Amino acid sequence: MHLFFVVISTVFADDMNVTVRGYFDLSQGVFVLIDYFLFIITIINLVREHKLIKMITWVFIFIGFIIGLIEIGQYFGYDILGPNLENFKFYLKSFIAQQKV
């Protein structure tokens, strides 16, 4: 179902370039979304023990919780990642610009 809606949203997108490649900062294009789907299918097919499935689920929930806390802090103006992330984005953009020359 996920893959179906990814393809449908790609077909009916207004900006095909953004749909396929994603935004520069996020890079959540159609190929990344299809990779998420393939990753989940791979985990479902490789993991057979209920205990391991439960552990993987709790790891994803924990990671999501931590990311949620970071995002709530950023919403209220406290960025735990600080200016280091902005510096990284600046250097990455500079690096990509140099490669295009």
C-alpha cells in the first residue's frame, strides 16, 4: 500500500524534480521512499523470531522518541545540535558547488 501511494503521488506531482530527488536539506525523494519500503520488506523476511521483531520495534520507537524531543526543543528555540549542523550544511553546499564547476 505504501509503495502504491508513493508511485501515485509521484505521477500526480506538480514539481517532478522535487518529487524524484527531494529537497536539498531533506533528500526524501521517491527513491528514498521506495528504499524505506524495501528495507521494511527485507526486515520482515529476514527476522523470524518474535523477540527480535519486538526488539527492533522498540529500537525504532526509542529513536523516534529521541528525535521528537530534539524537534520539540528546536520548535521552542533550543537547538541541541547547535550551529554545528548549520555549519555542516554550509560546507556540504560549498562542496557540491565546487564539484559542479
